[in-house]
Amino acid sequence: MKRLLLLGALASGCFVSEGPRRYPSWERTTKGAQTFAECAEADAWVSKSGKEGVGIVLELRGRSSEPCLVTIASARLRVGNEDHAARRLPDPPRLRLGQRVHAYLAFGFDGDKAWNEGAEGTLVITGPTTSVTFPLKQTLPSREECDPR
Amino acid sequence: MKRCVALVVCCLSSVGCLVHHESPANAPGHVAVDEPPKDLAVRAAEPPTDPGEEVTVVSAVATPLGVGWSSFGTREARTYMPFSLELAFSRHSLSRSHQGFVASTVLDGALRPNVGMTFARVYPGSGDRAEVGPTFLELQYVGIDKDKFRSGTFAGGVATTFHRVGPQVTGCIGTLLLFDLCARGTYLFREGASVQIGFGYQGVLEWISSR
């Protein structure tokens, strides 16, 4: 009977566990800019990531002493087996040496589905003659990276 | 007597107390993906907005101490000690994530199913004869007055012994999510009425999942 009473007392404990909420997000798996066309470099990073899709900032930097027009023919994001085109392409900038121009590319897709499937992504920016590729992955920040609310 | 003490211990240990569990699975937040960030040169992702959470609340109530009268209102009315366990379920949407323990907030005004069983009715004397009581399904309304740290429930539904069936009503008042005093009336057709009063010991499990 004593053992039964002790078991009852132990089973009546409280368990509370909670930390700040962490949001899965997309990020590039590589770093650095890539040569795009002959007169520019292209760099990219994720600026928005969520249920509605991903927003990516594309940075173009002139690398030619002569002014050159950088045209983006297409911007596509492959998520798992699905291909998504950017909702709007930027106007082609005319770049001088060292000049930086930023453009925003929005890709709409089901972020929940992509997270649940553990999908990986690839951003492909295509110009008239060349293209650059930026691989992406989804990560969940560690607890230390999250600000408690 | 030993049987009664064992039943009390089983009742209390089976419901635990307050358990708050955050699902380890996560989900992305909301973003306005068509709107560019304020500063395109910042090389970091903007934090998404909170999509909120879903919470499933399960209340377990054990009645380890009570008294009842079966065949109430007849000459054969008998006194018994009821031992019952019941579970009530509800699901709620939260607009913000990680608010801590939320049952005391979301349950106020909730209408939820409550299923339970009087698993033993012990008749004192004559060798402490025991029998299985009715199983019941009720629709329960919950009211909470957090300022005064008290709560109340009212429920109505059906009870059955699997041979007899009939209506049942239950009312409880008590301290918030801990102890309450319940009165229950049951009428089983072709068997008769029973009423019982008992102290309930309440455990609450809330399971939080991301939206």
C-alpha cells in the first residue's frame, strides 16, 4: 500500500517546457559573388522567408570600366521538384565599374509544404548569354540564435 | 477499506496535474513576399510575423472522494462511494505563439465534449460490495473567473450502463484547474435515478502545435 501511495505522489508531477519560437527559413549554402555576363558580378541573399514563399535580394556590381547594361532574362527558383519564376524581373541596370545595384526577386510557393518535405532549392539567374546558380537550403535556427519574446 | 484507499490513490495518480507541451515540430512564419524589404542592402532576412499556434487542451478529472445515492427517491435508495474518471477535450487557435500556460485563458467560455466513467461504486457494509457505474458522454460548458481563482462547469449528456441509458447533468464549482466540487444527477430508464456529490481532482494537458 505504501508503494502504491508513493507511485501516486510521483505520478502527480508537473512538467513545463517552453522556449522562444523558432522559424524555419531559407538560406544560401554558398557564399560570395559570381561572375554574371562579362561586365558584372552577381550576389544574392534571402531577405524574406515564410509560408508565402521567399524574397531574394540580388546584388549586381559592375566590373567593367565601360558602362554596361546588365539584362536579367529570367530568375527561377527550383524548390524540390517544382520550378517557380520570379513574380517580377528588375529593369536592366547600366553599371559602371564598382557600382552596386540591388534588385528584389519575389518567389511565391507553399513554404509549409517545402519545409515539411525538407525540400532544397536552387536559384538560377539567367542573362542573355550566361547564368549563375545559387543553391539554397532550409534551416531552423538554434535556440541561442532566437531572441526570447 | 483497503480497496477504497487504493481507488483514491489510483484516481489521483491517473490525472497528474498541469502539463504544458510544445510540439518540437515547427512551421515558417508569415511574410509579405511581394513587398521588398525596407533596406535592400541589408544582408539578413527580415523576421517573419507570428502565425500563431493551435492548442489542444485535455482536462482529466478524477473523483476520489464522494457520496452517492442510487435509485434515488425510492424506498430502496442505497448509499455508495463513487470513483470516476473523465476526460474533456477542446481545441483552440492562438493568435500569438509561446504564451506559456494558456488553458486558464482559452477554456473560459469553451464548449467541449466530456467523456467519462464511474468505474466503481462501492457500497459500504456488506463486504464493501462494488459495481461498475455508468459510462457517460456530455457536452460541457466552462466558465472561469481568473481574478477570483475559481471556475465552474455545467454539462449535460447521456449515461449508459450498456443495458440501460438515460440523461445526465453535472455541475461543478471549484478552484481554477485544480479541485472542484461536483454534483451529478443520472436517470437510467427502467432502472431509476442516482445523484452523487464528489470532490474532483483536475489535471490539464495542453499540447501546443505550430500553425
